[in-house]
Amino acid sequence: MDVKNKRKSTFSAISINRITAERFRAYSKTVSRSHSETIDAMIDFFEKARIDPKSEVMIRFIKFQNYLTGRFDYIEEVLRRMEREQLKPTHDMLKSLFTGMSLKKKEQPLLVDEKSMRMTREEWNMEEGKVSFEEYNEVVETLGRDRRAFFKILDKIKKVEPTFGKPYFKVEMDSAELESVRQELDRK
């Protein structure tokens, strides 16, 4: 009785993080009537079980527990994959045998001999990838015009090397000429 009275009369303050203190108060309500009794019960448990949170045994146990959890997750995934890829198709085949129903047959497309097909001249030219002479000449002319315009713009690009900073390129072209190039490209 003296020990209980002595505990009630002498208190000591301990600085604990607010969040940790709130967690402890909630836990303490489930264990005993007072915080002191809860702490006494916890310390007695740790001393009797010889558990130290920083001991190598506890650290290895936690690592082993995490490793086993990972292995169990892997085994579960393997079993699910095996069920999905192997067991369900086998189950469906056996079920179809016993019920007398055949598996759904995939409809194959009709076989058509490409040599026996009759095509028009335009279809034949499209099949071969042929281009008419006029279209070819038009493409060559536009390519030549585009090359000339590109080289004209390249001739107007000059390299500028300032005394301070990195060198850069400058296009020496007035705004009207730039606008005409843009309009020409937009037409194409």
C-alpha cells in the first residue's frame, strides 16, 4: 500500500512529442486506468521478455518478417497467374467435354487468290505504287523550288560571336520577306 500511495504522491515530468503523447493516451485508456500503470505494465513486459527495440535480434526478426511478407506476395501472384493462364483454360476444356459442347471455333477468313482477282487499271497502279508522269513532274518542280528557297534563307543566316556570352545565329531578313516565305509555305 505504501508503494501505491508513494506513486500517487510523487510525479515527474517527461517531455514527449505531442503526437506521441496523444497516441499514448489513446493506448493507455485500453490498457489500464492511469498512464503510470500502463508504462509500468509495458516496462515489465519488455524486461520479462528481454526485448530491446534496438537489439540485433529484433532488427533481424523485423527484416525476416518483411522478407517473408514479400515472398508470400510473390507466391500469391504466381498462384493467381497460374490459375488465370493454366487452370481456367483446362477447366473450360474439361467442362466442354463433359457437357458435350464443342469449343467455339474461330471463323477463318475466306481464302482469296490474289492472282485470280480482276482489278481495274487504276487499282493496279495503286497496288504497284505507281505515280503518273504529271504528278512526278509536279513533285520534282516543287522540290526544286523548296530547295532554292531553303538555300536562299540559309545564305541569309550569319553567325554572331559577341565578346561576352555564347555565339548565336542571326537571320538577316526584313519582315516583308519573312512574311512572303511564310505565305508560300502555308500555300503548300
